[in-house]
Amino acid sequence: MYCVNKISDDMYWIGGNDRKITVFEGAIPIPDGMAYNSYFIDDEKTVVMDTVDHSVSKVFYENIRHLLDGRKLDYVIVNHVEPDHSASLEDLILRHPEAKVVGTSKIKAMVKQYVCWDVDEKFMVVKEGETLTTGRHSFTFINAPMVHWPEVMVTYDSATGTLFSADAFGIFGAHNGNIFADKYDFDREWLPEARSYYTTIVGKYGNFTANLLKKAAGLDIRMICPLHGYVIRKDLDKYIDAYMKWALYEPEEKGVLMLFSSPYGNTQNAVEIVAAELAEMGVDNMKIMDVSRKDPMEILPEVFRYSNLLVAANTYNAEIFIKMEEALFEMKSMGVQNKRVSIIQNGSWNPASGKKVKEFFEGLKRMTFVGDMVTVRSSVKEETRADLEKLASDIAADLR
């Protein structure tokens, strides 16, 4: 049975929610499922804006049939060809062969890789800045390469001031009835999921994201309709500001994220000593994470969030402990930069992890080291504690 949500007089959400999925793209934990967004514009010419993942295609087709109510489908605008948004495009056109598929030449080339029908016959190629008028609505197309695939475009409707933003402004999680972001708490519900989505999906391409936001700044945007998550229709500035911070690799908060690997608890003890000293010095904004208990995709959003990192790694086979190495690799993969880093190493006979951690961060952009590296040999002794206290003092001074 169809299940649609009205956005405005002639615009509808026609996507679906997958509440069974627990891992997105085979890599990212998503305990609250995923929303796949598609939109229907009920104008003189009917329009479907993007399609959906196979997992929710049944309700998607029923939604379109319900809203068409016997009429033909005129256009399917494709902003992004990744299968979580285009997997149902092939069947949709087989069901509605009268429809024209609209997108750039890059989108056309990529669609050919996924569908069985004659793309040349069905496709209407548009260029950046060109406009498609369907009656009341007038859609302008804007290239958004590498946000986060090379073919991506976004579509702006001048009639309603709506930006159909592809993956930009997406978040993890299925809808809880309401499809509008203003029905949810920004700090507790939208921001953490948006941060997780951006940093694990788009994060590597911050410069491209910033370029898109600069282009969008010249438009009269009154509503943002992303391909995942909620429709943004109020207080747009605070959502855009969050995205711009991430795009420019600016920390959201002055504070310190402490990452440790500690098979026997001794490296953890060193980190907790530093944290206790920081608390005594008036530092309130701290978070401690055990990399052996957290997926790297859960660590990455917190790395983007905080200004300072304390990395405490034990030595393992003369290398960085594998779980810490996995967390560091994900930072590199997503282009983390502009962090202030402090290091603790531990090793019973050959402490080597600290040097390798330092070399890792030296290979990233705009990294600043805070304090001297502290070496723990097996467990913390009085002389090592003094070094940890000094490191805490240096971090506290840096945060001030």
C-alpha cells in the first residue's frame, strides 16, 4: 500500500524506510536503519526526482502509481547514480516507458552501466545552468562533482526555492513518522547522524563540498530535500553552517578526543591519568574511546568534531596495534586534516608505535603536534606519571 508525505501543495515525498539494514555500504554501522528519499512533483508535467534502493522499491512504485492516478509520467530527474538512489530506475522506466530521464552527460554515461533499456532513446541531456519547465515549476541543474561521486548534480526549483541536494545534507537513520528536520532536535538527533553521514561518506571531498555550498549561496533556497534523512525547511543557516565547517575541516568544538589501544589496560591507565589531570585544570570537553571496542566508522565523526586528538597506541609486533592502525587508516582515507595531536606510546621491550603514529600524522595536512610524546614501558611508573601530567598541562594550555 502507498505511503506518501505531502511537502507542499504539489510536492510529495515518495521514498521508503529500510528498518532492517544495520550496515550501510557493507562498512558503516547504522543501528537505526536508513531512509531513501525520492520526490514527486505534481505539475502540468509529472516529475519523479531520483529513485530509491531496491530494499524499498515496492512501496516506491505504489507511491508513484497512486499519485499519477492514471496519468503518464513525464520526467525522471537523476541527480546521483549510486545504486542506493538509482537501483529502481531500470524497473521504473520499464513500467513507464513514456518517461524521459533527465541528467547531465556524465549521468547518462553512468546510467548506461546499470540499465538494460536504450539510454540514448530515453535520455534528455542537460547542461549546468539549463532549465526544465514543467508548468509552475522551473528546475535548474547545477554540477556537484565528487559530492560524492563524479557525476553528481543538484537541482534547484525556483518556484518553491527548493534545492534537491543529492547526498549533501543527508543523514543516517529511518524516519520516525515526520519527514521534516524541524520536528527533531537539531543537537541530539540531526547533528550526530549528519556528522556520521558526512564524515564517512563525503568527508574526503571537502573542497568539492565547499564549492557546492558557495554555488548554493547565490540561490534563494527556502527548502532542502536530500536523498537521505529529513527535509530542511526552517533555520537553514544552522544546517548549512555545520556542513561548511566539515567541508573546511574546521572542528566543531574545542576539546580533546582521546583514542587508545590497550590489550592489558596499562595504556588505558595512562590516558585516564591525562584525562583526570585535564579535568583538574578545568577542561570539560573530553571524550575517551577504546579503538578495540569501536568501529573506525564510529570513531571518524568524533575526529572531525574535536579540535585536539590524543592518540595512545601500544606497540604490537614492532608496529602500531592493529585496531589503532585501522582507525588511523580511516582518518587518512577520509582526508582528516587541521588537528592538534598529542601522542602516548607503550611497549614492553621496543616502544615503536609512537614514532609510527607521528609519521602517520606528518603525512596528513595541517597537523600540529602538542606536547612531547610520552613513552610508557609496560605500565605507568612515577617518572612516567610526571611526563603524563606535563602532557596534560600542554594540552590544557593549547585548548585555552
